[in-house]
Amino acid sequence: MQHTFVVYVEDKPGVLNRVASLFRRRNFNIESLTVGHTEMDGVSRMTFVVEADSYMADRIEANLYKLVNVLRVENITERPAVVRDLALIKVQADEKKRPLVLQVVDVFRGRVVDMNQDAVIVEITGTEEKIDGLVDLLRPYGIIEMVRTGIVAMGRGPHTPAISPEFVQALVPEESVAAAMAGD
């Protein structure tokens, strides 16, 4: 079963390597990995998707907490969440194929972000299954190039815990934390 982990970490050099090395040492293949800034200065958010059973998922979570730069770990696999992936797909599309390609893209609510005489670049956001479906339908036209961002996920509703200022007090000066809490 695939498990999705959201991991809040200090935004420092080497943190990604330490976290990814944990998965490598335990021989887990990371199916998807995304990293980005959060609303808090000095904190990054990693989203990992890993194939593991429930026992191993619990072990992964416990081991992540042992890493110095890890501030919070959430396994959101069983929780209501919004899960998205983004892809850019360059497809062969001469004058004859272009209307057919555009029709397929429209059905999947993708959008064309670049076009020339022989190709179009399509942007699509959605679940992995949605993107896989579009890729399957575009393949016969000739996919020239494709890139995917990997999964990003966020728990639904107001009860989803967010990163809290107490996690970052050691990372940024107290004045910055107070200003962030006051909305400055």
C-alpha cells in the first residue's frame, strides 16, 4: 500500500539528503517526493509517497522523528486530503493532429501553455490517475517529452494541524515569530 507522509523540516542545507538517506538505508523506494517552502520562514515541507505496509509506515514515521532537522511528521494516508500532481507534456501535433490533441486535453481540463507548428506543451493538474489517463490517450500522438512534479498533499478541513510557531522559535528570531503571529 502507498503511504503519503508530510514532513516539516528546517530549511537548511543537507536536510533533504538526511531524510532521503533514511529511506535508502531501510531499502524503501520513494515513489514521489516534493519539497517546498511553507508559510513559516525557515521551514520547508516535504511530501513523500512510499510503498509500505502499516507496520513499516509506523516505523518510517518514528525514524523520521529521530532526525535532528525534522519538526513534524504526518502520515495522511488514511485522512481526508487533497492530493495533486502536475505534469507538462510535449506532444507531436501537426496541423492534422492538433485538433484531436486539443480535444483530448480539453476533456481532461488541461491547458495548452505553448504551441508551435509541430508540437504543443500541455499542463495538467490532478490526481495521478487523471494524469496517467491523459498520458495514455496522448501516447499514440507521440509524446516528445514529459515531466511531473510529484505528489503534493494537504489534509482537508479546519482540524488539519498546521505548522505551529513553537516548532520554529529556535529557527528564527523571536521578533519574526511574533510578527508572523500578529500578521505583519
